[in-house]
Amino acid sequence: MTILPNSLHARDVAYQFHPYTNARRHERIGPMVIDRGSGVYVYDDQGREYIEALAGLWSVAVGFGEQRLVDAATRQMARLPYYHTFSHKSHEPSIELAEKLVKMSPDGLDHVFFTNSGSEANDTVVKLAWYYNNALDRPQKKKFIARNGGYHGITVVAGSLTGLQVNQRGFDLPLPFVRHVTCPHHYRYAEAGESEEAFADRLAAELEATILAEGPDTVAAFIGEPVMGAGGVLVPPRTYWQKVQEVCRRYDVLVVADEVINGFGRLGTLFACETFDIKPDLLVVSKQITSSYQPLAAVLFSDAVYQAIADQTERLGNFGHGFTASGHPVATAVGLENLAIIEERGLVANAAKVGARLQAGLATFADHPLVGEVRGIGLIGAVELVADKATKAKFDPPGKVGLYLFERAQEHGLIVRAIADTIAFCPPLIITEAQIDEVLARFGRALDDTQAWVVAGMPA
Ligand code: PMP
């Protein structure tokens, strides 16, 4: 598209430096300006309609244009637009949401700390774990074990937990307190002939060997997304979480579940911890907590962690950590209303039901010549494109074919996400079966366009 002088597009290129964007390419092609949204659809400034099959960034559970969230925000803005939660101050929406989160979350999580973003929440997790081990007089027990392919955000600390090159190359990350272990993706990392069960055993043994090599008295925590999102929608082997938890318990290593994408119904259960029987010491949530109508995240943690930390705050004077907007009244009010909508409309059950249709539909692409693997659970799924189905060889350069498909999908009125050559789907939880069929039909057209282009030798 030509960028007209003084257009929104030209001003965007001139003034706004974008996250996750190739700046030079952006200068050439300009932005896609999204103007409004309704339900599972968004509309660009040219009036074109798209099905938002990634729910924004995996987050708009109740869909776009939900008036109840607008009203909740408006009411709170009028009553108390801002107040903080530092030094014994509080306000009703933050209190109500903290109570609600403790009551709805898996057993054993009894306390809530609010942040604005998932990255800040994961930074908070690291600081809680460090503070906790200092409180217990274990000053050496500070390392975190995370997984290759994991995503925990992009701040200096959270970006160190993340196990993706794109977030670390050029940024001098990760910091040295993190060790990354093998990504639990059977298709890519299992050995020839290795069953899912044996693969899970091997990864648990690797975790144990890593803890022993580092010294158990130096390892504070293990962090993982139950189902990895940004790393390519990777569902672990069934017994993986059970096995890694056993290892963590053996060495007094905290288990942290990052449910920033998984939480609040995405997998067809309220939390992924239910799906995989995870009993975390700390749980991180964000995104679908407000359907991203407001920025909000939270760390939930056990009473054992709380008690040690609380004693330490008394020794040190106070807990010297928190954000100006921790528990922001408008964000927490919107969160409460959003969770009420998820409950009243049965959106978790909808994710299970409609999710089955998504998974069955995606599975029909497994025989396509470009498709190496189809995977997913509930209302999150992915299709991985490969150069050679038999050898699983990736395309060279990686990401070129994924980007081509992503752009064809947009031409067909479908927004998905291309993670290198993996196409991810994560539609709003309100999506209907008919809309899922439409997502699949549009994707199928884009896939066929891509196949024709690949067969033609990928002309520029
Ligand atoms: N953890 C996970 C699992 C995520 O998917 C994300 C965001 N995609 C984050 C943390 C970071 O959240 P934020 O972008 O709000 O910092």
C-alpha cells in the first residue's frame, strides 16, 4: 500500500517506534490501522473486516465492543479513577478482585499481588522468590530454571526467563540467574521412536540433573507455561507436568505456572493447572483477566510463601516493591466485570465445546503438503509449516513462508499470528462453531495460496 503524505499511516511511520516490528520494513509498508471491533471481528481504517483469530494478543476473551466492560470502566472512572495500594491504602475493586481470584483459582493459592503486565508479574515472581529465600536465610537459593521456547515477557528479568532468541539477541540477555532446559515439544525434540511418556521421563531427568549440577541449594524455582503460547502453541506430553513437579518438590524448588495465556478458560478449563494437575506455589495471570480492555496482571501465591515474606517485611520495614498502578481501580473493576461475563455466559464450557471443533478442523490440514504438525487444546491451536514433511525440515530462511501465509490470511479477512513458520490460532472465547468454520475456510484459502507460491519457487 502506498503511504500517503500526512495520513495516519505516514504519521505512524514518522513518530511511533513499534514493538515486535522490523522498523525498516515498517517504513516501507506502514501500519495496518485497526479502527474498531465488534465480537470476534475488527475493522481497519479502510472499513475492511477481519475475524480476529488471535483475540488481539491471545487476550480478548469476551470479544470486542463489550458494553458491560465499557460501563464498568465508566462507573469506576466517575467514582474513583485512580488510587494506589501502597502503604496500607486500598480500594474496593482491588479487594474484590483479589478475593475473587483466590476463590476461583486452584487450591493452595491464597494471596494476590497486582501488576500492570505479565512481564511485571514475572519480575515480581522472581523478586518474591528471592525475598522468600532471603527470609528463610537461604541467600544462595536464587536461580530460576525455565524452558527453551518459553515466553514470560520482555523486561530485563522476565526477558531472561523467556527462552526465545528473538527476545534476547541484541539485548545482552539472559541474565546469569537463569538456566534453560529442553522445550517439551515432542514433534521437534523427541528422539527417533521415543514415546511421549519416555520423552517426559527424559525431560524430568534432565531437570533433575540440572538442579543437581547447579546445586539444589542454589535453585529457587522452576517456571513454565502449562501450554506454551508465544513459542508456537506447544502442548506438553500428558505426564510432563506431573513428573517435573515431583522433581521440584524433591529439591524444594518452587513451581511457578505462567498462565498469562492459558488462564480463564483458554484450554476449556478455568485454569490449565486443572488440565495438567499442576499445584503451583505461584501462579501468574493476565490478558483474559480483563480481556485486555485494561492492562492488568496478578501473581497468586501460597500461604507458605506469604508467611515467610510477611515476616521479612516486618524485619525490613516494608515490602519495597510495587507499581503506581498496582491494583488500579479501573483495571480491577473491569477485571471483575469481565470474569462475571465469562462465568455468566459459560465461556469456559464454550471454549471446550467450540475448541473441539477448532481442533478437529485444524486436524483436517494435517495431510496438506506444507503442514508438518497440527497441535492444540481447547481454543488454542497451531499449524506448523515445513519444507519437508518426512524429515520435518524447516523452511530456509525461517519465517518467510509463515509471513507469506499470514499476509494471504489477512487478504482473506483473517488475522492469525505467524510464529516463524507456525501459524497460531487463539480466538475470543465467545466464538461460535459457525465462526470457527469460517476461520478454517479462510485459513484453508491462505494455505492453498501459499502452497501455489512455494511450488512456484517463492517469487518475490
Ligand atoms: N507470560 C506469558 C505466558 C505471555 O504470553 C506473555 C505475553 N504474551 C507474558 C508473560 C508477558 O506479558 P506482557 O506482554 O503483558 O508483559
